[in-house]
Amino acid sequence: MIGKRHFQWFLIPVAIGFTSCDPRPQDDIPPRSDIMLDRVDFVQLHAELQLLEAAYRQRMLQGGDRDASRAAHRKRILDQAGVSDSAFTATYEWWYSQPEALPELLEEVKQHLDSMERNSKWN
């Protein structure tokens, strides 16, 4: 049987190992850009752009050139929000490089989509 003293010496390296383990080094987390959107604005815009993408994939966009139509709708959505494409893209890339935080963020996007559906005039 392990004596109490030996057991304590065993626990010290284990405790140090657990407290010093960081699942991701700080150097691996990209710095936040100055043009990034705040979380709430990003969630709302991401939800709207997800709806646009769904309409595109379901061939629901009007016009002969679906790609041009999607680009025009995306520009309108971003312009109405007062957000540049580069700011949205920088925020998108930053969040999608955060595997620990991304599931929670995507859950917020889903909740916003659900809210949009509940409050839709077609519902």
C-alpha cells in the first residue's frame, strides 16, 4: 500500500500538470482585429446571411445570375447594418478559429434564427 507521504508526492506533479495544461497556447489564438464586430451584431448578421445562403442553395433567389443576386443581397444586408464586408469577414474568420467558443456562438445564431422565425410576418 502507498504511504500517505508517497501519495502526497505523487499528487504534487499531477496537480501541477493539470493546472498548467492549457488546451490551446495563447500564441495559437489570433489577435482580435480593430474592425471586428461585437458579438451581438455578428450573431444577428451571421443569422441573416445564413438565411441568404439557404435561399441560394434552395434556388429561391430571383434573377438569372444566382451568384450576382446572392452578392447583391449580401451587400444590401451588410449596408443596412452599416458593416463593411471586410469587418464581417474578419469577425467571421476570428470566431471560426476559436474551436472552444464556436459551438456556443453557433447556438446563439440558431436561437436568433428561431426568434426570426417566430416573429416572421409569414408565421
